[in-house]
Amino acid sequence: MFDFRVKTKVTFSFSKLNRKLATLLPQTMQRANVDIANKWRENIKSGDFTPLKPATMKRRKYKNYNNFYPRTKPRNTTKPLIATGNLLKSIKTTDKGISFNHYGDWHVKGMIRPRRNWQTLKGLGKGAERLLSDKNVAKLKEEIRKGFRLAGRGKNIRDIRL
């Protein structure tokens, strides 16, 4: 018969990528949480909600306006969700996800009227809603590419005989 040989250069490693994913995925989730928390803060600051009623603006001028923070005088009397700024300051990323003051959830669910959903995620990425910003998607792709690549870049030559 005849002797047929094929030499190939292997420049990638699935096992290296698998090891890298164990640390890459939690880091990506943490970056996603930071993106989401920043977007929530931005949503509250932008104030694209139903405007406050004149009676609410009048009440906000007094120290005991907020039952949760009776000694804190409101800093902002005209923008929704930013009376004392405590909700805005309470949005933090943790190991388990994102935490914020419990009354922030009341605004989203409509327990406090009118309903003000400050947890929307529109605008993080191109087109549809995304959890990761474009910058962090690019970083994830780069890390996957690095994890997939072998250090030798072609030094691992496989010799196949048929």
C-alpha cells in the first residue's frame, strides 16, 4: 500500500479553557452585577418617572417627611426616588448579587403609588436588553480566546499516520 502522513499544529486546548471557565464565569457574573447596579443608579438619577404631586413636594420640605429616616431632611424635593438619597446609596454589589433598601422593591412592585420601575436594564448593550455592557462582553470574549489558546502556539505538532 502507501504510507500517508498528516502533520497538524494544535494551537488550542479545550482542557485549558475548561479550567479557565471555573474562574471566568464568576468574574463575568460579578462584572454583570456591577453593570446592573450602575444602570439602576443611572435610572434613579435620570428621573424619567411620573412626576411628583405638588402635595408631595410640599411635604418633602419638612424633616419628618420619611418614616424610615425621620431625622433626615430631604435633599431633593422635586425628583421621584431621591428624597434623601438613601435608596441610591444603598444599591451595592455583593457576592450573592445586588442589594438595596427594602422599600426600593415597593416602588418596583407598585406598593407605593404610582409605580416607578427603576430596575429596567434598557441601554446596557446594543439593541435588546442585555446583562453585560459591550465593554464587558468584549472582555469575556478576550478571556475565552486567551483560555482557549496554547502557550506554544503551534509547537504541539501531532503526527497522524494512516
